[in-house]
Amino acid sequence: MYDVIRTFGIDYIFFDLIFLATFLFLLVKLKKKMPLIAFFIGGLLINFLIDWGIWLHSGIREISLPVHFFGGTILFFLWFSLSYGVEYAYVFLMFDKKTKKKIYWTLFIFLSWILIAALSQFVHINDAEIVVMRHMSNLRFLRVFVVLIGYSLLFILKYNWKKIIYLFFIGFLVHFMMEFALGITNIRLDSLLVLPENSLIEFNMGVPFFFLIYDKLLKRTKIIQS
């Protein structure tokens, strides 16, 4: 049994909201329609549904908020889920061959996450503590199984092995960037234990299925072609 714990101040949310606004502005300005849609669908329909709708009410997720936290638990999880929406947007940016300068998108997100975490630790605007915990004792093998099913499906559908490795790397990279930023700033406790497993498994549970939706369905729509 192990727990995944994140401990941070309210000012982390302030800095992250600035980043989210900037990220969304760039997606709109550069007309990245599918990543923009993925941001909201992934953040609100997937993460919010799982985090607030299932995990919080089943005891998998626990949260400790300051007494006078504005908006309470629901508003917190709306932000928390949309913050993870960046990961969905990122992988859809990486799916698209038309996305130019993918390294710039990667560095922008990675360095922004490090900056957000560092500023929240060293700039003391509001250090009222928030603790978010996820109990993972019964989910490890299920998560590995989902990853194996997803990538096996890509092999069965005869995708090029280089494409499959690329997709796995993207799924690893996007979560590694977040976990690394939290770990080096001591927001994620026991980061050395969490970093390898979460990076390899967490987002790779969804990447194969997201890519199939993109490749078999969305790529033919006007959203992608415009």
C-alpha cells in the first residue's frame, strides 16, 4: 500500500491559473482546436468525473483544505481537474503532424510547471496549506493491465512499432514533467518512489485510446482539417 501526496499553498493555484490562461491563449491564437477541446473534455469530463465524482466519494482521494477556502471542495476540484487538462492538450498537440516546433511546446509546459511549483514555495503570497492524497493500494495492477491492453491493441491494429514507441514516450514524458516539477520542489512527498511508476503508467493508461480516437475518427473531421 502506498499513498500519492501533494502538499502546497494556495498561492500555487494563483500561479497555475496564470499559466493556464497563457496556455489557453496560445492554443486559441495558434488555432489549435483539437488540443483546446481535449483540454476541457479531458479536464472536466474525465479528471473531474474521476477525481471528484468517484475517487473523493469512494475514499480513494482525500483532501484537506484551509477552513475559509473560497468555493470549497467543488471549486478546488474544478481547478485541479483543469490543471490536468494541460496533459490532454499536450498529447493531442503531439499527435498532430502539423504541430510545428513540438520541442517548444514541451519546454514551455515543463519549465512553466517548474516555475509554478518553485514560486509557490519561495514567494509567500498565501501559504495556507492544501493536502491532496490518493490511496493506490488496490489500483497498481489494474493500471498496469490497462496500459498493456491499450498498447497491445495498437500492435493488433498493426501500427508501426516506431509510432507505438513514440506514443508511449509522449505518455511517459507528459506525466514525468509534472511529477518532476512537484518532486524537486518538495510538493510531492516521496517523489523518488512515485516518479517512475506514475510517469510510466499514469497517462499511458489513456494515450493509446486517445490516439485511436484521434486517428480513426477525429483526423477526418473539419476540426482537424481546418
